[in-house]
Amino acid sequence: MFFTPVFYQSANDNSKSSSNPTNEIAKLEQNNPNPFMESTVIKFYIPSYSLNAVIKVYSMSGIEMKSFNIEAKGNGAINVSGNTFAPGTYVYTLIIDGKQVYSKYMTLTK
């Protein structure tokens, strides 16, 4: 499996969508701290029009390592434990209604 991360989304991508009547735009922040040892926090914003949202963590070879289902709309955060992964760099991706919206890198050190 090959994974191609998406690192940005134009504000215009959602602005005229009929599924986005409020012109809200999803956001995915850089994890903090980064790099991290024990745990890190990923903050995000899920628009109210979204039907489902998930943040997936992938290895650099494209293997899905972890998936976080996001139930609530609006601002939120997830805590990622360093005990879950081996040291290295990972890509985390916000997926809303089946579409990759944003991706960012995070680095785990031990």
C-alpha cells in the first residue's frame, strides 16, 4: 500500500460546496510537542456539516498504525501515546466524510 499525504487544502475547496452550507473549514494543527517521547496532543476542528471524521496515523511506508474516530463537531484534541509506536516519523491525516483533508508529520523519539 502506498500512501500520499495531503499537506494543505485551499480555503476555496469547501467554500462553494453544497455539503458545506456554513462555509466552515476543517483544521488540523501540528502535534505538540513535536518531536515527542511519552505523549503528544493533536488539535483539530471538525465542521458541523461533517457526517464522520477520523484521524489516522500512518508509518512512512503507508501502513495504517492507528485510527481515532472523532464523534464531536467543533474544536477537539486527541492524545497520542508514545508507547503505541516505535521511534520514528509518522504521518497523521484528518479524513472527513471519506476525503483526506490535511496531513502532517510527527516524530517519536525514545
